[in-house]
Amino acid sequence: MSDVDQFAEHISRQREKWLEELNEWLRIPSVSTDPERRGEMVAAAEWLEEKLVAAGCQETAVWPTDGHPIVFGSYRSADSAPTILAYGHYDVQPEDPVEGWESPPFEPTVRDGRLFARGAVDDKGQLYVHVKALETWLATCGSCPVNIIYLIEGEEEVGSPNVGKVVRENIDKLACDAVVISDTSMFAPGLPSLCYGLRGMAYCQIDARGPKGDLHSGSFGGAVVNPAEALARLLASCRDTETGAISIPGFYNDVVPLTPKELRDWGELPFDESAYRDDLGVAALSFEGDYGVLERLWARPTFEVNGLLSGFTGEGSKTVLPATAMAKVSMRLVPDQNPDEIMDALEAHLEELAPAGIDIEVTRMLGARAWLAPRDHPVLLAAGRALERGFSAEPVYIREGGGIPLVGLLDELLGVPAVLMGLGLPDENAHAPNENLSLENFYGGIASAVYFHEELAKL
């Protein structure tokens, strides 16, 4: 019997056992944003460390941080073997709104071949694939052809504020030849996908302040500049309504255009704009010149208002002229945009247009550069061969509109290629009620990770 047959047979025998293990982990509500769940965060980290030991790691640790702990694991095959660093996160999004769930968010439930639970796809289920890949090698062959390092954080959902410091302090322990991450999506069911690009982020809060306190709109309306209206006009000024382009001066200066090959390849993907619009329940999509939907999602920067707050918002009426107004704004960035320079441009734009009588303050909250890998890198191609073997289908190469804060930092500090081997699907509700993971993708992902070890060892 060939090694490949042994792998497939072992994975098939362990399906129910591994699913129950994953269910145990998903029952731990490791919500990093909730201070009352710090105990559950520690419990989720310690649970994972135990499973890394059981999988065959020779060294493990739960590293404390100023926030939530980081789980480290290491399996060493031989000094001459290539080393993979598997990164992921065990923290999950809050379960709100609870009433939107068909089954309890922290009681895993299987329906129609999908596992429903908070964290199923983002990222516990995808991450666990790489733990089981090592276990598969050791159970079938007694050894693994590569060295594997696990770096699993508990703060990805809050911007990864502490993992950078830990990486810098443990740079020797984390030295590797490639990084593998499963925290992205396939383009479509049955279509394995390798993501080679992520957008970056510049996130801020904008506060507009006017009078020293709320005023009666009848007594003062018409004499005092309204901060809510002023902020609304400022936000609207950031986009050209005729072209859809962002109108902040200098915003597009460093944007790297797509290559002709990327445009051709993306044009061949099975994307139906009408179906996409219908799935979202909208009559029309946004636009920017002649750029297509996938270009706007993956390779164009954005300006999005994520939240607005001002004045009276309760039931009934209250004729108030508010003293303040606030907006949360995110700007998704693409290569080679610099988050600090983009924020500088936004601040200058708002200051220039702010009306007299209104003070504007911009508080910078998050900043991350976009990440882009060369599509023809041997490690990426090895991952493509592994996915084809694991799913019996030729993979496609895509980008994603979101970001993973640590990818760019690992690229900068370790200087090695990263492979984003996503196993989610577009309709798996990663940050919404009824989050779920395809079990077919879970088991196919384990096989693909096993084959990736083999393909990388051949290099």
C-alpha cells in the first residue's frame, strides 16, 4: 500500500474522533473582545496545547502576553528538513445577535454536511487541520518529512496587538522556510483556492465637536453649525458620486495595478454578478469606474463608514441639535499603500473642508499594509499540487478583500513565503450567526496539509 493510501485510510478512520475533538474546542467560548471570558480564553489555549502534545509535538508552551496567551508547539524531524510555521488563532467573534442562530453558537451541530458553531471556520476548524496533519504522518509513517512550528494566537479578532512583540522575542524559535495559514476561503464549493494577496487596513474614529452641550434645535437651529450634518458632509466628500472613486487627494498614488494575466485569470473564475447581488439582497452594487466586482473586492482600496453616532436615537422625538458626532471609518488598502500616509491624507482632507465652528479629531486605531506573494514561487506551487491531490481538483489562485494582521509582519521578520490555504466557503458566515464549516473541506484540508508536507520536502 502506498503512503498516500495510508494517509487517506487513516483520515477516514479518524473522522468521527477528530470531529468530536473539534466540537470540544468549539464549546469553549473564547471570545477575545469580552473581558469576562478571559478564563475561557486560557482554557481554549490550554486545550490546544494538550492536543499539540497528543499530535506529536516535542515542545509546547502557552506564552503569556499583555492580553490573551499564545500557544507554541514544535515538532523536529531533522536539521536538514525544511521547516513550516503553521499560524492561526483560537479566539472567535462574539456570538451576537444570538437570536439569529438556528442552533446554540457554542453547541456544535451538524446539518447537511456542515458543522455549525462560532469559530467553526474562523479559525478553529481550519487551524485544527494542521494539527491533525502532523498526527497523520506520525500515525502512518512514524515520522514527518518536515519540521513543524505552531504559532497560535488569541487576539486576531482584535487586531493582534501583542503577537508582534512575541514573534520578535522568539525569532530564533520561529525560524522557518515557509508559513502556512488556513484562515481564508475557497472561491466556490469544490474549487480549492490559494490566496496570494490580502488587503491592508487603515482604521480610525472621527469626532466632530460643536457647541459645549446639546442645544434645543428650535432655539439654536439656523445659528449654530450642526456637528452631525457637518460630519455627514465631510464623509460624503470622501467619494466622487459620479465615478465612485475615492476623492481624498493622493489616495491612489501608490496603488499597484493588476497584471494582464491576473485580469485574464480572474475573468475565467465562475463568478455570476447577478447571483452575487441576489445573494446579498441588494438591487445594485457599488461602483468605481470600469473596475469589475472582483477587482474592487481584491485589488482596489476602499473608504467605508463602519458606524455613525450622534444626537437622539431613542424612540419618539426629541428636537436636539447635538454637540458631537462620531464615525468609525475603515479604508482597505492594496499594494503599495502606506497606512500612515493614507491617514495623513484623510486628516488633511477633513481639516481643509471642516466648516468654521466645528472641531475635527481623528484617532488612528489600526494600520496594516497589504500583502502580496509571487504567484510562481515554488512553495506556492507545491501547495497547489497538494490541494489538487487533497481535493481531486485543480486549484485557482485568488486574492481576498480582508486581511490577517500577522501575515505582513511574518513576511517582514522571517523573510519566507506564506501559503494561504483557505478551506472556508463564501457562505459560511464567519462573523455572523450560523457560522459553519464544510466537513468535506475539513477532511480534505487535512489530506492537503499532509500532502503539502510531502511536496515541500521534495523541494
